[in-house]
Amino acid sequence: MLVLFVLLWLGGAIVLLIDYKNSASKWASAVAFVGGFGGLSVVIEENMMPYSASSTVVKLIVDLLSFICHYVTPYAFLMFSITYSGLFSLIYQKRLTYILLTPILFMAIKYPIYPISVPYHIALWWVAPYIVFGICLLLLSYIKETHPILKRNRFFTNLIFIPPILFALITNYILRAFGDHDSWRYNKDMIIISFSFFIVSLFKYGILHIRLNIHRLYWKQSMQSIFIGTAMLNHKLKNDISKLQLFCRRMEQYANEQHDNELLSNIQNIQEVVQHLQATLSKFQSKITFRSSEKKRENMEEVMEESISSIRHMLNQIQIETNYDSTIILYCDKQQFKEVFVNMILNAIEAMPNGGAIRIHFQESFRYHIIQISDTGTGIDKQTLPHIFEPFFTTKRNKSQNYGIGLAYCCYVVQQHGGFIDVESTKCGTTFSLKFPKCSFLK
């Protein structure tokens, strides 16, 4: 049972670490943690209690862990289904958080926690409806989902959560109610299978609307370090450039006094290099500088149209098709989002040197506002795709003018506003999907 405890807690910790601000992720972690208490109670009972001098204290701990596992797990699963499905408003979610605790309080009052004796035939009257209703919510949200990426995400999430919880309902409650008290030991095999699938899905497809990428774990710290380091470097180089300009003026004055034309020519060459260095530094600084946010409610359709207008002269043989099926109002920094949209459209233009189409689509799912920007270029190869959001990573030929900051900046802005970016790329083009949880923009 140690394996069951470790895998459940490890899975819960991974989900919580990746997306700790998301309420659905919190409840998913709660399901794993409280479910793991069952395995921990068995480990303590079978390996520690026989050798403990204070068996009463150990027994109390074991019974408390068992109580949490048996009664809190169905509750946590139902709350996860309610929050993840997106079928209930935030007000009802908060109310249900307290209302659904009623059976647990009843069991705690009616039946002793220590020494524990779980009345499975009584618990089934509320545990089974909790689990079955939670499963129905997950299936219904999958059926109702229309966005293909989010629908796939829900499919794998359901595949990871539904079989183990349904198996636990049978082995932990139903079979025990009929006298089979050893059937729960088979849960270990189901958890191992589900955890393996959880890891694969997290890396390859994504679950709970999250996908494990290194930049998602350490992005904020790395980008902030880049901003600070670049500001320090910029300050140092500006001081050195000012010194060079001062020395050039003095040398130029001396050369004029001595009528040394060759020295004047060399000084002019130095001044041109200094000016070029200063221009390059200013351009780089403008790319990397992250302004403080000035957030207010903005209509994203207007922001997008302004972004397109600012670069319309660069379109040439490229058409832009807009489809604003959904009105998206975000509490955000308008200027930062204009920079994001311009960066992404320019990337799409560069991906289609012979012309093509850029399609911009606004839509929404149960939980997300979605802004899609697609192109009809040649796509991004599989080796490059995992690195496109890394700072200073670029595949563009003119690397002196491209610093690999554009998509890194876009990702940082989106994450600072509570969203994330999904990328789908084939040989027929690339689609960037910017997704923002609806509950984050209720201000």
C-alpha cells in the first residue's frame, strides 16, 4: 500500500505545483491526497503498530486517516467534477462546498471516528450518488465541449479520473457492504495504471487544461531574471557608450586642430559604429522591457482590430480573415495585448513568404475565452516546437534583427493575465490558442 500512497500524493503534488491557482486543480489534488490517506493508514497499521510502544496513539492516527479516506474522497471528487465541468457558477460552487459536507458531518457525529467502524451499507446511500453524479458531470462537460483541443483535454482527464474512482466505489464500498473486506487491495493495480497514463497524458496531451512544460514551471522566475539582467546590462553599456562618444568628440576636436584628415576619417567610422551599437541596444531594450500593467476592462475585438491596422501595410499578399463569434471582454493591459497580437501576426506573416491567409477566431468554452490565430504556412517541425517560447530561441535567418524574444514575451504577458497558450502545428499551418479562464475576468 506504500505504492498507492506515494503515487497518489505524487500525482496530487504535480497537479498542484503546475496550476495551484486553478480551483479544479486544487480539488483534483485533494482527491489524490485524501485518497492517499487510505494507503498511508494501511502502511502505518501493518508496519508500525506491531512495533509501537504507544499503540493507542497509532491506532487513533490510523482511524483518522481511514475516516478521511472513506468519507472525504467522494466529497472531493464531486467538488472536482463541479468545478472542472464549468456547469455551475462560482456562487453555486461556493455554496455546494459547504452543503455537500453535510453527510460527512453526519457520519462523524453518528458513528465514532475512534475506534472506527465504517458502516458501508449506510455510507453507500450518499457516497454512491456523489461519485455517480460527479462522473455524470465529467461526461456531460465532455459531450458539451465544442473546442477540439479542450474536448481532447477533457477526454484524457475523464479517462484518468473516472475508472479509478468507479473501481474504488465498487471495491471500497459496494463489495465491503456485502462482506468482502479484502477487495480494496486491488486498488493498487488500478492506481498504478492510472498514474502511468496520467504522466504520459500530462506530457503529450494535457489534462485539467494544463500541460507539463518546463517553461510553465519556471517561466515567471526566468523571465523576470532576464528583465533584471538585461536592464543592468543596458545601464552598463549605455555608460560605456557615453564614454566612447565623449572620447570621440575630444579626438575629433584634436584632429580638426591638427588638420589630420585621416584621423578624422577614422573617428567618423568609430562614431558610426557607436551609433549603430546605440541603435541596436535601444531596439533590443524595447523588445525585452516589460512595462508595469495598467489593467482595465477591454473589448478584445477592438484591441485586435487596432493591432491589425498598425501592421496592415506589411500584409502584401496575405489576407486576414476575422471571425468574432464570441465577444471577449478581459480585464487586462491593452498595450501589452496589442504587442502580443502584433508579435503573433508578424510571426504568421514571416511563416508565409509566398503569401497565404491568417485566420483570427474568437470563441469560448464552458471555462475559457479563446483567441485563435492561425496561418497557412509550412508549420513548425517537432524538434523546434518545444522550444518556441524559450527566451532568445530563434530559427529566423536574420538573427541580428531577431532576438528570439517575441513569443517569449507573448507567453509571459498571457501568463501574467492568468491565461496560457496552446500550439497546434502541421505541414499546413500553425494555430496559437490563447486561453483565459472566465472566472479570472469577473472584475
